[in-house]
Amino acid sequence: MRAVATMTAMPLIAATTMALALVASMVVVNIAALATLTTMLIITTASLPAIGTWPLSPPVVKVPQSLERG
């Protein structure tokens, strides 16, 4: 009787273990994806002030008349 109980429980234990491993791997992948997206968002946000300036459009530097030579 004990062997029958063990044979019945083994597939259930295996299925549960596989399901937990699948969920754990999904959590790890989701954390990695969130970290990547967060990094991309930080980089994009940090580079926002540079968008629209050099090299897309060169900055115009105006020299005060007091510094002009001539």
C-alpha cells in the first residue's frame, strides 16, 4: 500500500516542483526585464535635455561686445 501511495504522490510532487521552477524562472525574467526597462528610462530621461541641441543643432554662442576684439 505504501508503494502505491508513493507512486501516486511522485507525479504530483514532480508537477508541483516543475510548476514552482517555472514560476521562479518567470519572476527572474520579469525582474531582469524591469531592470532593463528602468535603466533605459533613466538613460532616456537623463538625455532629454541634450535632445535638440548639439549635434542635432549646433549651439549658438554670442560673444558680448565688451569681449570682441577689433
